[in-house]
Amino acid sequence: MSRAVEAPDTQPIDRARALLRGAHHVVVLTGAGVSAESGVPTFRGAGGLWRQYRAEDLATPHAFARDARLVWEWYGWRRTIVSGCAPNAAHHALAAAALSHADFRIITQNVDGLHARAAREPRAIPLELHGSLYRTRCTRCAHRWDDRSTVDATSGDTLPHCDACGALARPDIVWFGEALDDAVLGEAMTLAANADACLVVGTSALVHPAAGLADLTRRNGGSVVEVNVEDTPLTGSATVVLRGTAATIVPDLLAS
Ligand code: BJW
Ligand code: ZN
């Protein structure tokens, strides 16, 4: 009995490869799933809780005003975890693609710095939409600084304070209800609107405005390729969906 054999170019991964190779401008949007195989917990789904809290309970100005110690403790825990993690094959493949193609830009919602650690040149450093786990800023003045220190949250006095004015400091991260940096968001929107292809990797696509970037590409006639282990709100409108983990699929997708 003969069995129909699918032509190689009908496989989703081949279609996705062809779309990306044919695109002049590629933009990549990543989320927590790209770092999952590095050991960084995602926000939603299994392992997404710290103690009994969700990101929505802690990543808000209101939560910080109510209990700065608790919020700093969470960030201290995350700094410790991420410090023990390394970029995985997906971060490395994306960085290599950004180095070999001038118009391949990475935009990340992640604050873990793993894309930047995989980048060997500035061109491969991503736009960080939601800030960085390793930057701290003053709650009163404009001072902000790189900060890889461990957090001592035993009392209000031991929390990070501003060297310039002495006020309480906070993580330099965009919390719910806060505006993203205008320049960073503007650049991300321009890249997405002008892209022929948007590769979306490991995001639940629930958090806006980041989740709207792929739609900008699509509405301007570009393609959307989604890599995720499960469905998201983008799945239905994506041009190609690749079901599997980032560290398995992305290197295969971008192999030259
Ligand atoms: C794998 C995998 C593997 C697992 N391989 N895949 C429009 C509609 C509705 C609401 C809004 C809207 N516009 C704005 C809002 C409000 C709000 C929002 O979006 N709320 C929704 C939750 C409903 N947005 C905001 O508040 C934003 N601000 C704003 O809009 O301001 C307006 C304003 C203007 C002017 C003045 C004032 C205000 C700010 C959003 C900031 C979000 N920040 C956070 C927290 C930062 C804290 C921190 O990191 O410490 O950023 S939220 C959290 O979610 C974090 C993430 O970057 C973000 C996205 O999560 P992500 O990356 O998608 O992770 P997960 O865990 O959700 O998903 C992981 C995915 O990976 C899953 O799909 C898995 O299947 C997959 N996966 N393993 C591949 N191995
Ligand atoms: Zn200050």
C-alpha cells in the first residue's frame, strides 16, 4: 500500500524558514518562554507563582507602595535565580541571526538579560520593553544605575536607596499600569510595522502593548511565525505556528 508523502516544503518549519529567508526586515518578539529552558521561571502556567503571588500581585506601583520589602524580596529572589542561568540555544541562534543580518532585530519583554549575554556585539542586543532586573532607579529623582547586588529585604532601611538623594529605590522595570519608555516602544512599533516577518517566541501574548506588535506586522502585510509550546491569542492569526520549545525549534528554524 502506498502512502502519500508530504513534500518537504509543506512542513510548517519549511514554510517558516522560507518566509524568514525571503523577508528583508525581520523582527523577533520574545517572552519568558524563550528563557524557560535556561531555568528562568515563566510568569504564567506551572511554576509561575512565587509563594502564593502572581506577577499581577507584585509588579504594580500599588504593591510597591503597600509593601516595598515584599516586592524587593521577589526581585532579589529572581536576581539570584537568573544569575545562576545561562543563555540557551534559542538565545544564541537569535543573536547569531542578528549578527549576520542587518535587518534582524530582537525585541524582548524579558528583564533577565539573557539575550544581551548571548550577544557578542551591540547589534544583537535586544530592545528591552519592560526594563531590566539588573537596573535600579530612584523613586524620587531621575537617577538610575546598573545593579547586580543581592537584595537585603530584612527591613526598610536595608532596601536599596538612591546615592544622589537618599530616597527609596525601586527595580527599573515597567510594572502594570505604567507606561513603557516612549523611545523604546516607538522604535519597537516602527520595527514591527516595517517588518516583512515577525517571529514570536515564547510569549503568552496577554500583556499589552507588547502583545500588539505582531498584529502591527500582520496588518501591514507581513507574516507572523509563532513558536510556543501551547496556543496563545496570536495563534489563530499567525501565518505559521511551530509547536515545540524555543531551544529546539529556533536553532533549527534559523540554521543556514
Ligand atoms: C514556551 C516554553 C518553551 C513556556 N519554549 N515557549 C490592552 C488590553 C488589555 C489590557 C491592557 C491593554 N493595554 C494595556 C493593558 C494593561 C496591562 C496589560 O496588558 N494587562 C493584561 C495582563 C490584561 N498593560 C500594562 O499595564 C502596560 N502598561 C501600559 O499599557 O501602560 C499604559 C499607560 C500609558 C500612559 C501612562 C500610564 C500607563 C505595562 C505592562 C508591563 C508588564 N510587565 C510585566 C511585569 C514586569 C515585572 C517583572 O518582570 O519583574 O512583564 S508582566 C509580565 O508579563 C512581564 C512579562 O514581560 C509579561 C509578558 O509575559 P510573557 O513573557 O508572555 O510570559 P508568560 O509567562 O505569560 O508566558 C510564557 C509563554 O511561554 C507561554 O505562552 C508558554 O506557553 C510559553 N513557553 N515554555 C517556548 N520552552
Ligand atoms: Zn534619587
